[in-house]
Amino acid sequence: MSEFNRFFKSKTLASTYKPTLAKCLLDLGDYKQDEGSQWVKKDGNNFTVDLNFVAARFLRYYWPLLFKFKLKQEATKTPIVVYRILKEYEKEIGVKSIPSKKLLCSEKFSEMRKKTIQGGIKHMVLPRLLNDCKIYTINKSSNSIVLKKEVIDYMKNNKKILEAALNHMIAEYLEKINSSPNISTKLEEKIPRTTLKKDKFAKIITLQNSCCFYCEKKGQSFAQEHFIPWNFIFDTQSFNIVAACKSCNSSKHDRLPNSKYLEKLLKRNDNLENLPYGYSHEFMKNLYESCRLGYHGIEQKLWKV
Ligand SMILES: [Zn+2]
């Protein structure tokens, strides 16, 4: 399908909108009945797709970038339209766990989808993607687009590779404006291993003299606590894992600890074996600072016991 190749070769991304829209369309080859099938009508070789189908997915894909990973979409302070819409409906949609496509296709979110269609998809994103990737025609009079069966079949048969290529485009764009690590893994939405192996963790507990890293109380059982929050670092390595008591672990949650603990962690890590190549105090301090600026927020209070 040469239209996709043309799009992947284009180097003109001004935002993540175009590849994200293409990601939404990929779903047309592979989706469940309760994920918006009422919006897809087949007529011979043509599929007419109501933009509600696209809007629900658009919101779904931006949700983790905003609420979970807190990634900026632009270098300026003004948030993009879809972020503003998500923020507006923050209460209804929730910020703790990822909303399903089914939920976003439900009646409850019809107004939110409508705003997404009118506020961005219909007039901005659809015409722009069409310039680079002519795989649909726009129905001006209604909120829908038309795709040929061949296009949908192609997307169905190549979903994985097309999705990976689109995620790569999005990650490349986001990496320019965010210092957050592992952005491409974050986009894949499959969760990497989140705990250290038992023997490695046991060494950490010994290094801490069986005391909680934060409150220093002696203990029997400890939680593996990501010093720099998991949703920012998205990786599990000894140098960022501390043994914490249950109470400190739940109180800290995904906040960044006060800098006095960073000094303590650097000292503790000096005694760790098998630190990865590239680890240094400088590296750890930079990571901490990037997290403070890009994830935690400078105006937010740093956590302490
Ligand atoms: Zn504690």
C-alpha cells in the first residue's frame, strides 16, 4: 500500500495528530462489536465510518499520554485541543485507570466525542492526514469518511507493523519535547517487567539493614518501591528500587521524594553491584531533575515522610 509508505516518508509532523489518527483507522480492520460497530456501514466495496468511531479511539490513545505519562505535546504552555477536552472531562473519565474503547464509545461520552470531532478531527486532522496518506474520502455533509475494502483489508493484515511504524513516528516527535525515558515502550502499552528478582531485592534489603529506606523503621516485609516514579521511568532497575515499608510505599505513591533522599540513594547505590553501563551520580541527578520538571511538576511539593 504505497499511500502508507508515502506517509512514513513524510517528515512534516507538526504534532502527533496525524499518526494518532492513522492509528485510530487501523482499528477498522480489527475491532469488537461493542467498540463502535454501529458506526461502520458496509455498502458493496465501500465502508462508511462515522467519526464517532475515530473520536473514541483518539481519546483513548491520548488518555495515557496525558494522565499516566504526563507527556507534553508541544514546546509551548498551551495544551493541544484533545488534552483540553480530556481535562474538561477528567471527572467523568477518571485519571487512575485507562478507559476502555467500549466505555468511550458509550452514550455517556457522546458529548465529549462530539467536541473532539468538531474541535479537531473533522476540520484539522482529517484533511491534513489526507494530504500525506490518501486512504479515505471525507463526507463533507456528514460526520463520516469512506474507505475502500482493500484499504481495510490491508490494515487488518498489517496491523502490527503499521502500528509499530506509527508509534515510532509519535515517539520520535515526543522525544524532541519531553525528557521522559522509554517513550516508545510507553506507546506500545505493553507493560515491561515491574519487579526485581527476589535475590536482587534481598541484597537491597541487606544494604538497607532491613530498614525502610524512607522512615528507617526496622521491618520484616518490604515493598519494592520505584524511587523515581514508575510511570516516568517505565523500567525496573536496582539503582531505582528501594525497600520501603507499606505505609511509606502507599503514602509516596507516584510522587518524587525530597532531594535529601536522592543523596541517600546515591550513597546506597555506591554499594550496589552490577550497575548498568552509563550509570553515574550525574545520570541519576539528571533523571531526578527531568522527572521533577516533566512529570512531577515544579510547583508540586516533593514527598517526604
Ligand atoms: Zn517507611
